[in-house]
Amino acid sequence: MIRILHTADVHLDSPLKSLAMRDAELRDQVRTASRAAFVRLVDYAIAEGVAALLIAGDLFDGNERSARTAAFLTLQLERLRERDIRVFYIKGNHDAENPLTGELDLPGNVHVFDGRGGKVQLAENVWIHGVSFASRHAPDSLLAKFHAPVGGAINIAMLHTSLAGAEGHDLYAPCAVSDLAVAGFDYWALGHVHRRQVHSQSPWIVMPGMPQGRDIGEAGPKSATLLTIGDTVDIAEVPTSVVEFLDVRIDVTDAKSDDALRDLMRRRLRALARDLVSDSAVVRLHVSGRTARRWQILRDQDVWAETASEYARETGRLWLDKIVFALSDGAEPGQTATDELAAIMATIRGEIGFSESCRTELEELLKELPPQRRAELLPDASASAELAQRLAANGADRILAQMKGAAS
């Protein structure tokens, strides 16, 4: 029986992104989360006595050069070498642009596949095949570069690919799942898409996801995949993340008072902390529902944000990223002065002149931000107008909340 651990998209030293990182205690705990997750992989590989660790691309993150990252990685790979655990590594798009991948003198137990492709025998009846990215961009399929599977053996193929496309990921080394299924390999060890997905069981086609999420867009606990090769090939999910990001929703429809809302928040957060897979989590809290107290809650949303943050912190395992309110008004119908003002502001927001004015003001403000942050806020041509409208709507809600909350 042979065991092999499969991971991808480690993105060593990639920073975690969250408003919660303003908390110094959290920052200190998770600033090296990607490293801690990799250490967990190595610890698990040693504890389980695996024969090999497969890294299916993007071990590194971008083009940052760091001697500390190189030293850390070498130490962990040496730990595996001391236990006779081999490492097979293909370069993904991030690795191809990182100078460390060409400079590191990796331990002798590490085999790095090049862009021409190749195969290496792991055991008498197990072969590992792989193809690396030769450069940062791989617009065409890499399947033609794979050597034919070895007859009468278990053949594992490593490929960094977006498959036919995945939301939030650029198209790299595209191919169809059906193309992989008929190629003759027993297990496809994929990488690139950060969300775990088993695309096929016969043969196995597995995207393991990343071992450590970095922001709310990579929510949930993260893991690697353990292969057990006996008469058949079986797989199991292995938890790896140190901190996870969670999108959490609370319906406040039945919370008729501040005390009831506070109790609801505290119970929900305590339950999350109790059931957490990772050591800790960063929570984005979505508060929704129909309530007659909508305007008071919106008026005091800063207070509620601080309250939720304290409830999260008291668990010892949770931190609040931010709180998002999406409440509907449960008050009895009836036109008031503030209702009329709301209608007027909605009409104004729909006028072309107002929209253009908002967008101009916004563009001036955005010039004060670093280029990378501007790119995140405005990824395409339509984003500027959408952001201006969203900010205007939020501003109108805050004004109405102040007026209605004060009058109630």
C-alpha cells in the first residue's frame, strides 16, 4: 500500500487580506499562515509515512524574491528528505515568474518537471508524470507534452490548469475534463483553481484547492488530498488551513429588541467557533431580515459592528472582517416625510448628471490610492459607475437611518 499527498496553490508568503487584519493580535497569529499550512502538510506527510508529496503548481506567489522564503522551504523539504519522502513539483503561472524557482538549490528528494514534460518511477508499479509552465502564460493545452502512461502500472499525472475555465481564475493550459478522462492515467493531480473539486472518480480527476485561503473570496476550510494506492486508488481530504474565512448570515426577523439581537449574534458566533475546522476564522457577518427597527439598527451600525467584533473576539477563535446589513422595513405602511425624502433621493440618483458628477468625484478620490488598490476596486470599465451608485445608495440609507432612528 502506497500513500501520496497531493497539494497545489500554496502561494508561500502570500498575505491574508481582510479588514480584521487591523487587529494586531490576529495579524501576529496569521501573518505566516501560508507557511503554517505548508508545515502542516509536511507534518502530516511524515506522520502518515507517505511515499511522496505532489505540488501541482504555484508553490510561490508572484515575483517577490525572499531569502527567508527560500530558507523556510528548503528546511521543510529537508525534513521530508530525512524521512525518504520524495517531492514532485510542477511550476504553475506564479512559479514561472518567480525568480526563486530558478535560483533555489532544492534537496535531492525533489524532482521538478520542466516544460517539456517527463515521467519518474516512484515505486515498482507507480509512475509520476508532469509538465511545468515554461513561462507565466500558457494559452494552449499542455496535454500533448505528456508521455504515454506505463502499461500495467498506476500512472499519476500532474497538471496546472484552469480546465475549461473557472470563475475568478484566468484561463491557463485549458482542457476539458473529458480530455483528461480518456488519456489513460489513473489519477490527475491538478492545480490552479483554489476551490476543491473532484471532477471524476474513474479515473480520479482532483483539484485539491489551496491549503490556506487568503481572503473572503477563498472562504471555508482548506485541505489537501491523500491518495492510498492498493488494489484500487482511494482518496481522502486532509484539513490544512490555519485560519479560514467565513461568510455568515443571520436573520433578525424574530429579534424584537436589542437584547434579542445581541443574544442571536452571540449564540451564532459561539456555535461557529465550536464547530470550526481550522484554528481560527475571519468572519464577514451578513445581517438580514424584516424588522420594524431597521432604521435604528442602520443608524447605530457602527455600534453593532463593534458589538459583533467583541462577541467574535471573546470566543478566542473568531475575528470580524465586517458586518453587512441588508434589512427590510417591517413597520406599518404609511407615507412619511422621510419616505418622501427617500423617493426624492432615489430619483436624483437615477439622473445622468448626478451619476456623472459622482463618478468624477470618485475618480478624483481614487487617485489618492495605490495602483493595486485602484485595480481591485475598478477591475473593468463599468465598475466606476457601479461603485459610485452603490456609495450613493449607502449614503442615502445612512441619512434616512439618522432621521428615522432619531424620530422613533
